[in-house]
Amino acid sequence: MSLPACPKCNSEYVYQDQEMLICPECGYEWNPSEVVEDEDVLVVKDVNGNRLEEGDKITLAMDRKVKGSSQVLKVGTKAVIKRIVDGDHELQCKVDGAGDMMLKGSVVKKA
């Protein structure tokens, strides 16, 4: 029986302990039957805890003043996520009536 290499350090000395696989070199443990999410992928959640992805349609969950402008984006304003980036404002969106801007996941909800 051949076991897969460790996903963390690529060690071939993996052993099985019940359902779990264990790497003796780095100490990483995982269940091979579970879907493994890549930890390098940035996960952003909305105000309700739903995971947001590129291309999702969102709405604003609270009023937001646009920085450097007198414009206010009202609750329910629709937008589409173009890109998710690492940083304080992690969602690059196309907002209806306002154009491209960066938003936080904590101020939007999935439509």
C-alpha cells in the first residue's frame, strides 16, 4: 500500500494512524478523505459568514461614505467582486453607480 507524500514538506515517510495520516518529519496530520483547502488561498467572508469568491454578486449591508468624496453608498447598493486581494480592503468591486472601488468583507453580504 502506497501512502501519499506529506502536503506540507513532501516527505515520503508518512504513516497511518486510524483514519489520519501523519508526517514524522514536520508533524503534520491530515485526513486523506477530507477535501483539502489550500491554506495559501485568501478566504474572505461577508457579514453573515458566507464565503465570498471572485464573480459573486454582493450588496452593501450598511451605508458607506466614499473616501475623498461627498458621495454615500446606501444599504442595498449592488456590486460584483472582480478580485480578492490581501490587505485591509480585500474586495476589488465594480459598484453600481460608483465604479471600481475596494470594500471590506465586513460591510457586504452575498446577494
